[in-house]
Amino acid sequence: MSTLNRLVLWNIDHTLVDVGRVTRDAYAEAFQRTVGRPLLRLAPTPGRTESEIIFETLAFNDVVTTDDHLPSFVSALTEAFASRRADLRAHGRVLAGAREAVEALAHVPGVVQSVLTGSIQPNAVLKVTELGLADRLDLGAGGYENGVYSKAALLEVARARAGERHGARYPESATVYIADSPRDVQAAHIAGSPIIAVATGSATEAELRSAGADRVLATLADTDTVVDAVAELTRI
């Protein structure tokens, strides 16, 4: 791979890691604390921001929302995750090839890696830190749920942050998103950046191709294929 300024943005859940059990438990606790009764149904999570998941979860459980619900839920969810550091290590797992792919890209000159996720920043940082991926990711340059922007807009935010932090330009064509859902593919298209879609979440390879992903991989297990895909998609 030739030396160019490239930005690789990783989705976290179901792309790098699986922390589904901890997420469900944390949401159940946050719902109980916010609403005062048990959670019966959690909204689908793939490709969504935390605020989308929270509002839909409240609707699924017949909660009439007010302006206070989102900030209260986010605060409770942050605390629920923070209290589950040990659970993240015990029950979470790094998906096949993810650690190796992140490590390999870290050794490519000109490549900066960060995250683009629907999770709120404290929880996103906890996930990758407790599962040992944080050292190779510039988490300060990431795009995180903030209640205002879509994932497509967050991709632009991450590009700008990375540029400021590293004194480099990361145009759309030099920014690759690696994620696992059709909604992520759509976000990359809106932001004008290529996307490598990995069928490690709920979407199949066929669904990801149909959504228009630039590359579709079954998993991240073949490190060379991941590195080559990043190189091919960012030739400027």
C-alpha cells in the first residue's frame, strides 16, 4: 500500500466486537431506572444511533416520551455500562480477525484508525478498551452518538477531527468505513466515502451487496484481504 493519508473508521458492535449480552443487561437497567418498570422489548440495534434505539425502545414498551427521557436514559445507560467493565471482559468477545486487521493497518504508513459508532462516547470507549483494541485507535478522532447528527454527518465530523489532530487532509475518497449493516452502507454513501461491509452482524453478504457496499467480506479473518480492500478503495 503506497503512502497516502488514509482514515479508516471502524464500526464497533458486530464489526469489531460482540458485547450483546452486556448491552441488553445495561439497557434493561437503564430502562428500569428511567421508567420505573422492567424492560420487556429492546429495539433492533444494527446500524442505529443510541438515541434511535432509546426512543424506539420506549415506544415498544408503551412509554409516552417527554423531553427528559433521552438525557435521563443516556445518563443511566452510561452508568450501567461503567459498572459492567468486568462483564465486558468476561462476556464480550473480539470478532474473528478484528484484532489482527486493526494491528496490520496500524503498521501501514499514512493510515489513521478511529471509530464511527452509534454508541455514546463513554460506552464506545469502554467496549474497545476493555477488549484490548483501544491502543491502535485514535478515539479522540471518532464519531459518536450525540443526539444531533446522523451517522453520515458523524463521518464528516470524524474526518474533520482526524484532520485537526493529525495535521492532514482526509477527503471522502481517502476515508473508509468498515461496518456490518445496510444502514451503515447508506450512511457511507451519503457521506461520499467507500465502505467495506462485513457480514458479521445480522445482515447477510447478499443484503450488504444489495445495499451497495463497495466491498463485502464474510468476516475480517483474512487480514491481507482487509488491508488490500482499504488500499484499493482509497487510491486517489
